[in-house]
Amino acid sequence: MEPREVIQGNPTRGVEELLTQVAANYAQYGSPLELVFCVLPDRGNSTYLYPAIKRWADTAGGVASQCVQVGKVVDRQKFGMTYYANLLLKLNLKLGGHNVHPGAHGISLVREVPTIVFGADVYHAPPGSQRPSFAAVVASMDVQLAT
């Protein structure tokens, strides 16, 4: 199945099969697939492609994935270098790197005793919007406080 067939036809049909085929083809070169990076259209099919890609990567594929919208990638004036910096930080972590190093003197408790560190964030929709608010909590027991 060609990628164009997936996008022009029913966007959810065949996405997971296509990604499985790509991963198998990649494995023929001697190393497993480590990252799926997708540039999605700004509208239309991206609402169907994004969940299909994430579902495959998190379940069947077992690989990290990063999806971006084409408009954000090509419009540097509107989104600026901060967007690219944040994107690269995400990719670094997903590929096993560390973005934060507490340093030699860092947080001694984390180095000396098994410690869990929590972080939380809340998103509120703009005033007048019907969108719900979302809350998220993350935790890390990694000495570098990164995973």
C-alpha cells in the first residue's frame, strides 16, 4: 500500500498496516525503528491520522513518535525558533537523551535515596470556549529527573 493511498482514501484505513510494513522494511537494515516522525497536514486528514499513528507507535510498534503540523514547521515567522527548540527537546528525550542535568551538587536527595518527583499542569480553554479543562500529572524516579 502506498502512503498516498492511505491519505487520499479513508485516512484511518491502513495506517497501522502501513506503519507495520515500514518498520519491517527498516528492520531489514539491521537495527530496529526508534522514532516515527510525521509531518501532518494542518487540517482534514490530520484529525484521523494523528490518533492512528500514536495508537500504533504506543502499542503495536513500541517506538517513540512525534507528529507535527506542516504549517508550524514551515512558518518560522509565526511560530518562531521557540517552537523548534521545544520540538528538539522532545525528540532528544524520546531518543534517550537528557534535557536537564541536576549537576554534581544537584538535588542530593534524588541521588542518595530512591525519590519520586511529581510535576503537574492544567490547561484551561480560553474564556467563552466550550472546550473542557485538562489536568496532567507526571512523575520521575530517574536520577536525571528526565524520564
